[in-house]
Amino acid sequence: MIKDKPRRWHETLLEALWAYRNSKRTSTGTTPYRLTFGHDTVLPIKLNVKSARLALQHNLIPADYNEAMLAELEDLDEVQKLTLNHLMVHKVKVMKAYNKRVKFKSFAEGDMVWQTILPPGKVDRTYEKWSPTWKGPYIVHQVLHGGTYKLKNIDGEIHERPINGRYLKKYKPTIFELMEEKISIKSS
């Protein structure tokens, strides 16, 4: 709306806010105005055309009008509960879509793991594109809550700071380590 008249944004701001407050949300299934006041807004066109809703309201005496508004407020609690249910269902759908590609990793105490070099994607100037992305191997010393782990070196030195499991991967020996092991077995 502002792109057409960039210098007159202050005049279109009220219209944009009114449209935002009176349009249905996907997450709640209703408008913020209805959640607040219990009924939808009266559009300016309905004032000119004389809708049935306005005709009914104008013919009511003040006591009946107040009674009708109180009835709408009582119904508002039910609308808010339905909206909350709708919101919870929507959040579950979003969570399922988000977690569809999440790979959960779990390690046990004593597992050997590699740790990513943080921050991921950082390049060491001495190695350029051949920069290592994983360091280790480490041994899982302690499993903490929330998918975090305390690690220790092969020498047994325990790291102070825990690390999130998403920055770890299972240790698989490299081809060089396998060859060294094979050579040491032959020589003994």
C-alpha cells in the first residue's frame, strides 16, 4: 500500500491496521476484533446498504440491546475456547511439518563421537578449502537432559562445557586409522 504513495504512508496506515485487525488469521480461524469484542466489525458499506444486523440493532430498545450485547459476551468465552483449540491444532501441524526433516541423535555414555568445529562453515586460512570440519574423537562422559552431553578426551580429560547433540556425530575410524591398526596387528 505504501509503495504507490510513499510520502502519504501516515494516511494509509489506519486503513492497513483496520484491515489487519479485521481479517481472519489462519492460526486462530477468526479475527482479532471478534476475539476481543465478541462480534465482527460493521463494515462501512453495511451502514449505507442497511444490513439486517443494523436494522435489528436500531429497532431494539436500550435494555434489549444491552441484553443482546451481554449474551454476545457470554458467547465470547466459547469462541475464545474454540479459537484456542484451533490454535493448538495449528501449532501441532506446524510442529509436524518442521520436525519432518529433523534427525534425532542420541548417544550413550562411553560412545565415541566427533565434534563439529564451531562455527560451522568457518574456513582456516592455512588449510583453505581443506579445513577440517570435525575434531576428536571424544568419549561421551555424561548424558545430560535436553540432548546435551559432556565429553572427555581419549586421555580422560573432561571438558567443562556441555555440548548439544546436534554438533556431534558417531565416531567411525578413518581409513588411515584402520590401516595403522592393521599394521600394528601384523607387526606384533
